[in-house]
Amino acid sequence: MTDKIKLGISACLLGEQVRYDGGHKWDRFLTETLGKYVEFVPVCPEVECGLGVPREAMRLVGDPEHPRLVTVRSGIDHTERMLQWARTRVAELEKEGLCGFIFKSGSPSSGMERVKVYGPTGMPAKTGVGLFARAFMEHFPLLPVEDEGRLHDPALRENFIEAIFTLERWREMLAQNGGRHALVDFHTRHKLLLRAHSLEHLRQLGKLVAEAVHLPVPELCDRYQHLLLEALRRKTTARKNTDVLYHLMGYFKGNLSHDEKQELRDLIDLYRRGLLPLIVPVTLINHYVRKYDEPYLKGQWYLNPHPLELQLRNHV
Ligand code: SF4
């Protein structure tokens, strides 16, 4: 890829001292590891909508679907101020070409799920969404989003990062104006990656690509992007990856000895049972791809979806 991936992020996760108490929530993995490949676009809704640092802490109260953003001690309602600012800010963010957003978990402004909402009894239910996070997700409904808490889960982390790298490749393809030919090539190289997310979406995308010559390019790209983003939201699982690995193994039917096939089958099975990480069978398959010079597989992003340095498949 030529450019760094642009990713929105809650500013406090970068170490910016924007929290209500003047502190931050610096996340080392995001800044020091993922940050090598990503250009972050920081957003602090509470500071940007005009509340200072330090400020009184806030929480969500009332109807979980339409909560109010209210200060904890003095009960000042900042809902309208926040909603008005959020509408303008999400429109501005369109120009940034973001491939996703990482939210701060639990925040009444930035939390993307399970934010506490206080009802009349004063007891909180973890059913809310922060006001800015909701505005963002409504404006960009299919864009990959996660919060830093969920990103500690290796499987969710791998899924999210794979999605943003794939979206960046898609955007680069569009920027190069390659038309139908480039789209078909993109699809061909992502077939196995898509299969690991959703066989159903792979079929629908295949059908769309087969009709490509009959569709105007802008309509083709719009429809493809919609299905692509939907597919990437379906999480990969050990079962889906196992299916892809066996499918890959099929390409070497004529090349591998009986023992080599058995060894690969054993590794795939150990992965399926959670006894080995995905990187192990993938590394052996990559070795066979190089050894037998298999051109179709050499082009498959599934085998190298993101930089090895991120070690994402060492833990799933
Ligand atoms: S959670 Fe959101 S509103 Fe709160 S400090 Fe972080 S970026 Fe700002």
C-alpha cells in the first residue's frame, strides 16, 4: 500500500490529556504497534463541543435509545450541544476518507456499545451508546468500528485490522480508476479472504462481478463496496478458516506426498481444535505456494492480509 490507513480514534487513547480530570487513556498497542501503519485522526467530542479540561464528569440518563448527556453532580444537560456538534463533525469526517474508527469504551460520548445508562431508580443498565459514537455509526453504518476494550480480544483485533487493510486496498483501487478490470482483479485476489468471512457474500459478490460488463462502473463499485463492507463485518471463525485452509490444500493435490498431506491435515485440525494458532498452517501453505509457484494463490490476500509484524494470527 502506498498510503497510511486513516483511522478515526478517541483522542484520549493517543495519550492526549483531554479527559474530564485532565488525564488520558493512552493505549500502547494502538500508538506504538498499529500506529506504524495508520494515520490517526483524533476526535474528543467533549472537548471539541466546547466543554473544557478539566470538566465535570458526565453520564447518560433516561431512555437507552434516546439518552440525555448530563453532568453527574450538577445535572447540567449537554445533550443538544453534543448532538449539534456531532452532526457537523461527522459530515466533516467524510472528507478524511477514514477506513474505520476506534472508540473509547464505556464513555457517554465515545462508547460504541454497553455504555451505562442511568434510569429513574439510579441503577445503571449497560445498554447505551455514546452520543458521538451513535452519530458516527449512523452516518457511516458499514465502516469498521471497534473500541479499545474489545480490541484486547485477539480474534476481534484480527478481524478489525484485516477489515481496515482490505478497505484501504479497495480505496486505492478506486483511486487508480482502473474500472471493471481492476475491480475484477481486486475480487479475484480477495476471494479466499471473503470466503473466510461469509460464503454467502462471496457468492453475491461473484454474481455481481459476473454481471460487471452490463453495469455502469459507478453503480458496480457502489454495489460491490456495500457487499464488501457487509462481508467484512461478519467475523471470521476457526470453522470458517478451517474451510478455507482445506480449500487451499486442494490446490496441492498433485504436488504433495501422502506424508506431507497428512502433516498439513494434522496442522489444520490442531488449529481447528484451538491447539495451534492460525499462523502455523498458513505458514506451511505459504511455503507450498512459493515452492510450487502457484500463481492464483500467490495473489491471494488471505495468505498475507496484514503485516506479519502485527502478529495478529499468532493469537487466533
Ligand atoms: S472518551 Fe471521548 S470524550 Fe472522553 S476524553 Fe476520550 S475522546 Fe474525549
